[in-house]
Amino acid sequence: MNKYLKADEWCIVEEGFDPRNHRSSESIFSLGNGRMGQRANFEERYSGATLQGTYIGGVYYTDKTRVGWWKNGYPEYFAKVLNAPYWNGIDVEIDGIQLDLAVCKVSDFVRTLNMREGYLERSFVAALSNGNQVKVCARRFISMADKEVAAIRYAVVPLNFSGEMVFTSYIDGDIKNQDANYDEKFWDIVSTDSQKGEAYLQSVTKKTAFQVGVGIKYAVTIDGQAYVTSDDDTIVREKYAGNRVSVYAEKGKEVVFYKYVAVLSSMNHPADKLLENAKGVVKNAFQKGFAELFEAHRSEWEKIWEHSDITIEGDVEAQQGIRFNIFQLKQTYTGDDARLNIGPKGFTGEKYGGSTYWDTEAYCVPFYLSTADPAVTRNLLVYRYKQLDRAIENGMKLGFTDGAALYPMVTMNGEECHNEWEITFEEIHRNGAIAYAIYRYVNYTGDEKYIEDHGLEVLTGIARFWAQRATFSGEKKKYVILGVTGPNEYENNVNNNWYTNKIAVWCMKYALECMEQVKKRNPARFGELVARMKFDCEGETAHWKDIIAHMHFPEEKELGIFLQQDGYMDKEQILAKDLDPAIRPLNQHWSWDRILRSCFIKQADVLQGIYFFEDEFDMECIRRNFDFYESRCVHESSLSPCVHSILAAKIGDMERAYSLYLRTARLDLDDYNKEAHEGLHITSMAGTWMSIVEGFGGMRVKGGELHFHPAIPESWKAYSFKVMFRGNILNVIVGQGKTVIFNEAGEDVEVTVNGKKCRVGKNSKLEI
């Protein structure tokens, strides 16, 4: 772990500048608003190690796949969210010397991410090579109120001199992704323009033809008074546009440079109107001014926290961790655009390409169901529905027929674009997560009409895939699923991964149940869907039922556990606690061959299935499997600790539940896996929320009603969370020995707490 951040309930605070931590801090202090985001790069020039990253949701490039040799069915490209034109730069020269924290002497450095109000602030004192000293305080935000606007307040005070300061505000279109497969630049420049006080740049992606228009305007004040100068140089180069302004700064007087930014894309504007519209947006922002823009932004964050906050009394690190996770989730995805989804790194880095993974359905759906309007989660499901044709095409490329749908492991537009064969071809369990998300949504919201409108087509395509992927073993007299990779990616090309077989059977069962429901509720619609899908009601249904009844599930009967896959017990059984900490993480020290031959587990696999289908197993069964697999799990996937924490809480092992909660909550803040510099683990952050609400709070939805089984870590005084459920807003407060549920909005509601059914009246509370 690398613990260099100060514990604080509402802020992430870095005191003192250590260049060795800077790349990680650029990730941790990132900002976004669901439409766009940016790493916490310095505004002034920085010649040290940095990953300048500005990203726009939905704008991507199809980077040609780079592999040693080709295989049939292999994706031709890896889609990635692009490092877009860089807009936050403000170069600062002081008496002719460039301000650069990699060169000058830095003291009193404090970087703060204020999560309550959604801004990044940084202050420091810099001593330049000529002895001049300046104090700098910079604040910026990306507006939650206006999704195309950002603003910066950059304040400089000369401490021991008076002299000339030159500010250069610019847009840089000459950028590239550090993860480009062939070191290619992905943008062409359409136009650049600079006028007094403002500058503009329009660029277009190669191949995919997305266009982005960026506009900037600036204002300067000295000691709070507007400063107007005729000395404004306009700068226009092939891939660069900006303004350069000179100011005479007196000792002790604050010079503030305000930068207003508009970022528009052709996803929301006609390409030929981009710069015209950008001019209008940035002009409007400029006229409102920094304070008014910030107040609107702060107000939006206040509304978000009203429904999403989780409070923890008595544990500042735990409190900071959960708020950091919620903050990053909410600034990554807001749910107001069904074309967008949640990339594993969000807007914080380039690893994983910013594309959509199964993480969204498996981990993020519960979070958004409880903390936002149901339409937000519905948009995540519609995103996949609109890509059903592509999922069927993906299946056809691998030899599947008759409408069998294989959803991609990684995608931007529905087409598979992952470039590791053991994932692309074998990690097919992702199909199950899509179906399970539909189940979760309908179970939580009661929106059964979604099934007949969209869901049944997706479920049928997925069930058809599983029916074709399973084969009958004459030796076992069972159906088997061969050559797969389960959620545990430290095993490849295995036979009968228990979780994969389990989710396959469940998908076919659920599809059949939904067919019966639609047939009963709306026969006309059912007939229409059967015709559209060319579904053989007798033949396909009979085949699915046969697979359901005769699927092979590997198990170790003497130990009373489900086997992760056939042959797992042939491996040398070593426990994770016996590994030398110096070789962790394993994936940064061992060869892949050695990892594959070991018994070590990257993330929940069997336990993922037990988490999804816990009602099928008694407590002792869950305990046996948990104890066996958790002791072999190295948690080198960000998606792992949360599932283990939830199950540990379920079996009453609060010590391990708490330890695993801290690992998921502070995965990036403490850099457990030594990879925060690459970007944050956004999708797994939803698992942190699950660890508290589903783990400690024991929340489940059964039969259309909420159930709670609260528990609390010994070191906490109390914790609370809110859930939005079918028109109600319930505030659940769990203390040592007492649980209180407030019904803050909605009519009377029935809940079950510790197995006892209770009624919580409108605007009243229940104490247990």
C-alpha cells in the first residue's frame, strides 16, 4: 500500500509534493460530469512524469489490434475512449522564467479534492531560479449543471517581488493516447481560431469521424478589480490555439486568471455548427462568471449527495473511502444519455480503453437502482438492447446460429473489440451478467413491462447462445461447457467452470419464466415476439429444459464445496496468506504460465455465483465455500473484495467483512494493487456501495419487498444509507444494538428486518 493521502470525511487531501506520487494523484483527483472528464493535470506546464488526459464520453477510435498472430474470429480493433484536445493549460511565465513544479522549489503544497462540492483545488509556494517566490491557488470544476462547461480560477500572488507575469491560455489538439497500439495519433484538426480574449479548435477523429469543438475565454483581475489590457497576443498554429496576456503584478497583490471552457461534440451538435455553438456556450459561461457557474454546479452535487450519501461514524478512513467511491461513480455516469455507459476507468485513465465491460451489469446496476431514478438503470439496459443485433453478429462470427447472441467482453458500439484471446473467446460468462441485470431491474422496480418491450428478446438471444455452447458428454451423461475462462482470469481454457455453468442454466430458466409471463400477460405481444425471433416454442423450449435438468456442476463432495472447474483440486493447494508479500501482486512478479498452474484466484468465481444465487444454498454451504475460496484468493482484481465482503457479512464474519470492505473502499486511495497511476477502478467502486448496503445492511429485494439484516463493524458507532425504492426513500441508520428506518418520501411501506415483517408509515420511523 502507498498511504500518502490525509484522512478526511469529505475531502481527499495531499500535503507536500512528491513527484513519485504525481501520476497516481492525477488519477485520484480526477474530475468529470458524466459527459466528459479530465485527469488532475496541473494547469501550468509540468515537465515531470505526467499522463495528460482529457476524455469525452462516447467519442472513441478503433485502434487496430496488435497481436503476434491472427485467429479466426479475432477482433480487428480495440476501441478506446480518446485522449481529446487538452483545454486546461495555462502556462505561466514570471519575469521570463517558466513556472514548472518539476524544476522550481515547491513548499506548502496542498492538493484537495472536495467531494461535497465537486471541485479540485491546489495551493503551493514556488521559489524560482532567480529567487522570486509566488503563492499559487488554483481551483477548477467540470460543471454538473451545464455538461459542456468547465471553469478554472488560477490565482498568483508575488511574495517578494513585483514584476511581469505572462499567462498563456490554450487548447492543444496535438495529443495522443499513450496506449496507442501503433503509436498513431487519432485526431485530425478541422480548424483553429484565436481572437482577443478567446480561442477555438475543432478536431475530428480518424476512421470514426467524431468531431469535437472546444472554446475558451479568459478574464483577469488584480486585487479583485477587472484588468483590461490591449496587450493580448492571439496564437494560432496547426494544432494549437490560444491567447497570451501580460500583466504587471505588484508584490502582495493577487492576480487571478479565469479560464472558461466549452467542450462540444458531434454526438450532440451538427458538425458544421460545432464552433458556432461552442462560441455561444463559452460566451454564456463567461457572462455568468466563475462564482455563478460554481454555485449552480455545487447545487447539483448537493442534490446528488441528498440521495446517495453513506455516513459512517467512528471511522474516518472508511467514511472517506465510501464517499470517494460514490463521488467517482456519480461523476462518471449520470444516466441521462442511453448512448453512454460506464468504462472501468471512467475518465481517469486510458487502460481498458474506456469501453463497456460486464462490470456495468454485475456491479453498477444495484448502485444506480438505489441511488437514482429507475430511468437511469433502464438506460443501461436499453444500451444493451440496442446492441442486440451486434451481439448476434458476434455470435455468428464464432459459428453460432439462429439468433444466438454473444455480448462482447469489451465494446463501444456492440461489436467485440477485446484483444486477448482467452478473454475474447472464452470469458463468455459476461452474457449471464446482461441477463442478471434485467432480472435485478425488474425485481427491484416492478417494471415487468420492460420484459415484453425489450428484455425478452435479449434473454432469448442469450439463452440460445448457452443452448448451443453446451454439449452433451456421453461419458458424464451430462451437458458440459468446455474451453472457458470464468470470472477468475488466473485460469484459462478450463472445462466446466462452475460459475459459467450455473449462470448458463439460470439464464435459460429465467428466459423460460419470462416467456410464460409475457404469454400470459400480453398474448398478442408474445406472438409478435415469437414471430420476430423465429422462436421454435416446442423444440427450443424442450432443449433448454433438457440442459437445465442435466447440466454438469463439478464439486468436491468430501470438502462439501463446489469446484471452480474440473481438475481444480489437481493443483498444489497453497493459501494466499503463505505467499511472500514481496511477490504481490502476482501478476507483476510471476510469469503467466506460473499463475495459470497455481491454485490462486484473482477474484470471486464460485463465490460470484453464490452471491448471485444465495437463496439456493444454506448458510453452512456458503460458509464452507467462502472459507475455502477466500483463503486462496489474492484479490488482484478490483471486482473481488466487495463480493467477499458481502458474503463474509452474510455468514457473520464481521472481522473479514470489514477488512475486505476497507480493501475495496480504499483500493485506489491506498493503491493496494500498485496501479492507481493508470486510472481508477470506477466500476468496482459500485461494489464498495454494495459492501455496505448489501453486506453490512443485508439489503435484498424479495417478492417485491425490501429485506434488511443489519450488522455493524465493531469499530463503528453507526452508519446510514438511503435507498430509493418504488416511490419511497428510506433512510436506514444502523447503530450498535439498534436499527432505525425513516420513510422520508412515499406512502406506507412494508419491510422485513431480521426476518420480521414491519410497516413503516409515511414520514415516520421504525426502530428495531
